[in-house]
Amino acid sequence: MLEPIDSHGGQLGDGTRFDRYIPSTVRRLTGANAKNYRPDVAISKFSGGGYAGDNIYNKSGNNQTRSTQIGAGHTTRFYVRLQNDAAVTDSFFLWGPSSNADFVVTYSSGGQAITGRVVSGAFWTTLNPGATKTIVMTVQARSTASAGTVRAMRFVARSAGDSGKLDVVKAIVSI
């Protein structure tokens, strides 16, 4: 008798290993509906504007980066705005980096803490065409962090309608 296949650590077919809580379209080899989906993330150090990355789509965060310098024990915020640039309603999975030895990173949206879901890639939101959602990324330098420490953090938005469509912004914090 054959044993069942162990599926722990497997992939859905979109290049990620995140649990999905809503149905997710896996692209056919021909890239079905690829032109219909377009996440657009932009990043700012201010809640009211100054976004980098609007209408720039890439997987590296190049030209979609904001940087800041803070002292050990201090906190800064980045505002990540997701916009659905497609002509169809789509859901988006969002992923951001976790805390490390030098920085504590947390996420919120609309005053709700969403850190665990963003770090695991399980946070998703559905947006109508042209609609936006803002995620606040709060970064605190631990009091034990050394001067000269730098951390570049990538924040990713991936379309559920076409898992090959994603956009990345980058926050860089130095002490």
C-alpha cells in the first residue's frame, strides 16, 4: 500500500508557501487573464502623501524605496498604499518582513493589528478597480542595536487573480 504524499512545505503553484484563506487562481502556462490584474504598491514616510512607487511595477523595490535614519530605541513609520490598478476586482495577498535582532516590525490597517498575518503572508484584501488600502509599517530600533546598522525591508503585494502579478516596495532604516 502506498503512503499518502506529505504536503508539508509544498507550494500552491504560484511560487509561494503561504496558506490561502480564499480561492486563488493559479495561472496556466499561457498566463490566463494576465493583462487583467495589476497590484500597485507605493510607500511613504508620511500618511498624507510623498509616495514612491505609484504606477511603477517591479519585483525589486527599485524606484519604490523610502529611507530614514533613527536612533537606537526610537520608532519610525512607513505608509504602504496598495491600489488595484486593474479594470477588474481582485484580491491581494500582502507580505512584509518580521522583526529581527535589531528591529521590531509591526503592521496595522485601520487601527487593527495585522502583524502575524502580514509576516506569514496570510493577510489579504479585496479591492475594486482603482480602490486603495493603506498598511502602516512601524519599525522600532531596539535599544541594543548598534550605530551603523541598516535594514532593507521588502513589502510585497501579490494578485490572487494572477499570482504572477506582484509589486514590491522597500523601506530602509538605518541607525
